Amino acid sequence: MAVVVYAESDNGQYKKSSFEAITYGKDLAKLLNISCIAVTIGSKGNENLGAFGADQHMHITGKMLATFNPQAYAKALSEIVTTNNGTVVIVSQTYNGKSLAPLVAIKQDAALVTGIVDMANTTNGFTVKKTTFSSKAIAHVSINQEKKVLTIIPNSYHTTKDSTDVEILEIDTQVTENDVNSLIVSTNKEIGKVPLTEAELVISGGRGLKGPENWHMVEDLADALGAATACSKPVSDMEWRPHSEHVGQTGITIKPNLYIAAGISGAIQHLAGVGSSKVICVINTDPEAPFFKAADYGIVGNALEVLPKLLQRVKELKN
Ligand SMILES: Cc1cc2nc3c(=O)[nH]c(=O)nc-3n(C[C@H](O)[C@H](O)[C@H](O)COP(=O)(O)OP(=O)(O)OC[C@H]3O[C@@H](n4cnc5c(N)ncnc54)[C@H](O)[C@@H]3O)c2cc1C
């Protein structure tokens, strides 16, 4: 029996959330007294996954697996789960993970629980802790099914690293056009930007920034800190920023270590997507802005003056 962890990579680099998923898998495997198998599909990063807790690393190659295709990847991962008697499958809740996990659960006739934020409790059955109601509540879900597929929210679980090495076992899998009903013909990817869902630092702007002409202040600070940029819904509705940056109840849910919100009021629909951030810093001219109630740090001031000062300070510290 084994815990099987899908380790996602991009451009030859593992995502940080993959290391979190492997550490989660290792800790869970210890609790269940079984082994932890890390699986990479199509591409892989350079790090040795043994260092993060994998007892084995299986790398699946084959036609149709060069780029992510949910159905093709689900078939490949599911075959590994079956041949290695995997009882729990761990997938990071990234864009790809969200489409992969349900397909694997169907193939394995497994229970699927998404949005997990902590280690499972195995003392009496198998209970997991997950976010619910747009991250406004926590649910404890007891799983009775023997096979389980769990998705872990990025930045929810720690990583541990040591110097253990494992060999990579290459496996060729036969996935054909008949196994998928859609094919990705081409992708147009933004290069060099930190993906919002995986960013540890996010600088976000709202209507208080007055117009798109001021957004360079958000971008400059984000560049200096290696952060991703985000925005409130009205900002993307007015096309000051692309919809891909819209966070909140109707946008993307994020959980960075630091969320800096400039000129955002802190409406409940906005907080639904960012309220789980570890540290929140709010810049707002109105001391009564609701966002201050959710903030760890608050700056009462004009964002158009505060952001350049923050940038200058970051540059000074870097020098
Ligand atoms: C069903 C539904 C779903 C929604 N989903 C989302 C969602 O997913 N995400 C989302 O963001 N919203 C969502 N909304 C909209 C939400 O209710 C708010 O209207 C929106 O978040 C407000 O955006 P804002 O804070 O940028 O703008 P405003 O409400 O206009 O607030 C601007 C803030 O900037 C401050 N300010 C003004 N000038 C400055 C300055 N120079 N410097 C610093 N601060 C300044 C003001 O004091 C104010 O607090 C949703 C609403 C509904 C009804």
C-alpha cells in the first residue's frame, strides 16, 4: 500500500506546492505505516524528491504526456495508483491539480476531498480539515471510502528537506488519442510572471488607485519583491487590469504569506478570496475601511504616495 503524490513541474522546475504535497504525503504515509511514492508525468524538475520525503520516484513518459492534458495525465497517474496499490492520492490544488484530481478519483472509484489545509487525523478513522464557504469556515470531513484523493491548498502545509536521494524509475505508459476527448493544440503563456495562485507575496490594487495609469506602482513594487499582482473585481470589470488578476468570491482564491492591498475597501466578497493570507497589509486613506479589521498591518494613507515609498525602502534594503 502507498500514498501516491503527483509532483507538478513547470519549465523543468518543481512548483513549491509539489514539495508541500510530498511532505504531506510523507507525513501521512508515516501515520498509515505505508510508503510514499512521488509521481512525475511528462516533465520533472532537478531536485531529488527523496529529500522531501518520497520513498520512490516514478517518472511517467509516453505519447500525449509531453504537456498537461487532464485526461491523459489522469490515466497515467491512475495506472500507477493501481499497480502500486495506492490508497491515498495527494494532488496540489493548482489549476492543473484541480482538473486532474476528480478524474483520478473517478477512475479509482475513490472519495475526493478538495481544499485541504492540514494533516489528516487518522486516530479514529480518517478525517481531513478543509476550507469551505469561500474560506469563511473550516469543515472536518470523515472519509469512509478506502481509496481517497485529496487536494492540498498551496501554502497550507510546510516542507521539510534533507539529503536523502531516491532513484528515478522511468515508466513508459501507453496513452493514446482514444483516451482523451480534447487536445491542447497550442498554449500562449505569459513568461517571467509569478503565477498568482502560487505566489508567496501578492501586491493588489483596488479602485482607490484611481486608474490604470497608476498601476506601474503596483507592478514596480511586485517586481522588486518578486511578488504577483492582483486586483479587486471592479478594477478588472473596468478593464484596468486583466480578469486573471481578479481575486475574491467570484475570482481567484489565494493564500500567500503576505498580501498587500492598496486602495481596496475590503468588501466581504473580496475577503472571501484573500482572507486566508498569512499576513495582510492594508493601505487605505479611510481609517474606517472594513479591510483594516482583517489586517495585520494597516497604513492610513494615500496609496499613490505610500507605494513609491515602500518601493524605495525595499530597494534600499536590497542594496
Ligand atoms: C455577488 C458579488 C460578488 C463579488 N465578487 C467580488 C470579488 O470576487 N472580488 C472583489 O474584489 N469584489 C467582488 N465584489 C464587489 C465587492 O462587493 C466590492 O464592491 C469591491 O470589492 C470593491 O472594490 P474596491 O475595494 O476596489 O473599490 P471601492 O469599494 O470603491 O473601494 C476603494 C477603496 O479605496 C480607498 N481609497 C480611495 N482612494 C485611495 C487612495 N488614494 N489611497 C488609498 N486608498 C484609497 C477608499 O477609501 C476605499 O476603501 C462582488 C460583489 C458581489 C455583489
